Amino acid sequence: MKVGKRIYRYTIATRASHWLWVIAFAALVSSGLQIFNAAPFLDASDTSNPAHRVLEIGSPADGVGATTIFGHTFKTTGWLGYTDDGMGGQVPRAFPGWITIPAYQDLADGRRWHLFFAWIMLLCGAAWLISTAIKGNLRDMILRPSDIPKLWPMQAYYLKLRKEPPPHGIYNPLQKAAYTLVLVVLAPVIVLTGLALSPGIDAIAHPLTWIFGGRQFARLWHFVAMWALIGFFVVHTIQVLTQGVINQLNSMITGWYRLGEHDGAGP
């Protein structure tokens, strides 16, 4: 493909679902932290068990916030454990009010927000998958065996250890690996563990909860997958900022993308 050529990269369905998905995911994380505040710990166990505690955020003494990870405790006053209550004061609370929906502590409202945006995220994800599959781009985003040898050379290019990336199509090997991880692992784990944590689903489909090792284990996997997906977004954002941010944003807003020197340079 000719360098500088403009191609129509993203359909309106892809762009709309992308931005709605971003908003929905942000709301899901925020309301999820609100829900976590009601039981601010994670156990690697089928039931709540302090002997198998992986993470705990609390206030062991008045005015002191502490975060314990695998038995190692760190003072996090003002950030985690003892922090903003969402109403201008400070109280024992895992995550601060400025990052949760709603800002004040309310488990019931947090669950309502979480469920509402979970449906939006699912619908956006389904719309994106269908649109991308119909357009024929989905196969271009999945990591293939032939892409594996190119992963390190691509990383070396990003680290400025080599001048040119390995030959690739619209999506480079690292992008394919990230998209495959999200589509095949993280998204299914988040959805299925979320269902396993629902009392209603647990009542009619208990084997799902059992598969993940019980409600506490399902909670742990849900939390880990969420942070892994946040990590993906952070890396994705950094790539956008460092690989032609105007061109990248323009393509996700208008659909049109201007090919760079190495875009479409291989299979």
C-alpha cells in the first residue's frame, strides 16, 4: 500500500461501539470499586478465609489506611483504606469517593450502575464483533502462528533497538497478541465471573460458580481480569500517543486513516 494513502479503516458501527464501550468500561470499573468497598478483600478460597487472603484494604486504626498484599502491609492513608468518603470528609473506606459510582458508599446503587453498564458493554461488544466480522477485519486482529516469531522484533522496534519493524499488515504482531488476549481470555473471564458473582445466576447455574472455584475465587478472577484489561488500555493509550496520535484519533472519529511507512508492509 502507498505511504500517505488514506483508507477507510473503521465503520461507524465500530467507532460508535468503541467510544460507548470505553464509557461503559469506565463506569463498570468505577461502580465495581464501589461494590468492592462493601467487602474490601480478595481470598484465594471457595469461601471467605483470612488464611488465604490475597488482598485487603482497610483501616486497622482510626485515621490510618492500610493495604495488605500477600501478607505485606503498606500504609496508604489518604489513598486507600482511610480516605475520601465522597461527601467532603474522610472515613475508613477501601477506594475513595472520587473514583467510585456513586461517590458516597451505597452498595445497592453501585450494583444498579454496574448491571446497567454491563449490558451496554455487552451490546457494544456484540455490535463491534458483528461489524468487524462482516467487514472481514476480525481475522486480521487475531494472532497467528506465523506472527509469533515477529513478537520480539516488534517489541525491539518499540524499544528503539531496531530501526524498522518486521513486515506486518494493518495490525502488527504485538497489537494482534493484545487483541487476541482481550477477545479470547480477558473478556470471557470478566463476563463469566461477573455472571458467577450474580446471586440470581448462581441460583440457576451454580456449576458456573463452581467452575471458578466458588464465589470468592470468582471475585478474585474478576478483579484480576479487570486490572489486566485496564493495563491493556494503558498500553493501548501509550501506543496511540506515541504512534501518530492525530492520525490514530482521526481514524477512530472519522473512520479515515493515513497509512504510515510501515503500515500494510506484509501479511
